[in-house]
Amino acid sequence: MTTQPIAQLSARANVLGIGIHAVDLPRVVGAIEDAVRTGTRGYVCVTSVHGIMEARRDSEFQRILSRAFLVTPDGMPTVWIGRLQGHREMRRVFGPDLMLEICARAPSNRIRHFLYGGNPGVAEELATNLQAMFPALMIVGTFTPPFRPLNESEQAALGKQMAAAQPDIVWVGLSTPKQEKFMAESSGRLPCKLMIGVGAAFDIHTGRVKDAPAWLKWMGLQWAHRLCQEPGRLWKRYLLNNSAFLAAIALQLTGLRRYTLPPHHTEITV
């Protein structure tokens, strides 16, 4: 896998006015490794239909996406729309896959990892599982946040732990848009290079949630697999959001409604 220069990752698909970078997994991995090597700071949003619909309802969240280092296509609908707009190279970048690919390259990239999120014990179990899969992996810390914003003492404890650990990447496993808002607030304040929001990756890689078969992912039906596992928690997210998305995207694709992409004012610093 070769490194893709960050400057070449500027093309974006327009999905209901949300900019999704026209990328694939190898190029995202290359850009992340390049950012770590050069000391670039920022955050990566792995965004699906759920995230797009949340951003349409929340202008703050839409601004957060527009300022991300990368916004990757986490769902097949975003990929299909990107290809219809001429981005033939666009492929799905699924958060759990991205995490495994970066970790698998530990012998060459020597990245220092920190795990933030999950229910009590999940981050620690994830660290154990990843370390067993990739013996060269450097996991330098874990932190399980409460189900609310961190208070001052908790923020200070997290900052002190990370200052001692000096991670390159902080993997954030919260729900959307909670994880994106945390990254936007924290990426310039906490001592790390990149923050990457990977949602359900913590639960998938610890066996708490079963990943969908490849054929379901290819058909864009991974949401149905998740819904069957957690119907009480996810029915509103998937059934209402997906229906609203289909109606809105039909208007965009037929030209009855037009959306303008906001400028990609990334807040990354070196």
C-alpha cells in the first residue's frame, strides 16, 4: 500500500449538501499514516446515512463535518451517490475495517494508539483483542467516559493520562454525533495527532455486536443486520432516517432539489 498525498484527497461527493471525500480504504490509510508522520492534527469522521441525516438537522454538526481532516463514506448509499457524480474511485471505508487495517500495519507505521469510548470494560477488552491479533501494535492507553459530557476533573484526568501516553491516534467509539462533537472539541486541546471516530468498532471487535456478512454490506443492507440485533435502540435511527434519506436523495438525483457543499475549512494544524 502506498501513501496517498493529503492534497490529492480533496475531491468530495455531494450527499444532500454534506461533503463526503471520494476515497477508498488504501488512500485513507495512506493519508492517516502520512498525517501521523508529519505531525498533522485533526479528526476523521466515518460517516453513513445516519450521520448525514443528523447533520441536516444540526447546523453545528454540519460545520464539524466540513472542518474534518477527512469525512469517509461509511455506507454504500454514499458510495453509490458519489459514483453517480463521477467519483468512480470511491469505495466504502467502514470504521471497523479502517481500525483493523491501520493496526495491521503496526510493524511499519509504529503508530501509538489510544482507545476512548465504549461501556465499562470494553476499551480494555478491545485493547487485549487487538494486541493478540497484532503483536507489534502499541496501545498506550484506554479511557471509558461516562454517558454525559466530561466534567472538569475528568477532562483533567484524561489530559494527564494522554500527556503521559503520547498517542498518535485516538480511536473514539461513541455514537454519532456524540463522537464527532467530542473530537471537534478535543482534537486541538488533547495531546494527540489524529482522532478517528469509529462508532460500533469497539463492540464489533469485542464480539458484543456481530458484523454483517460481506454480501449484505455490498448490497447496502448492513443497517438491517444491525437492526435485527438491537431493534429497541436502532429502529428509529434506521427506519425513520433511511426513509427520510431516500425521499431527500430522490429529489437531489432528479434535480428537483439542489444542495451546495460548504467549503472544506479543515482545522488541521502541523
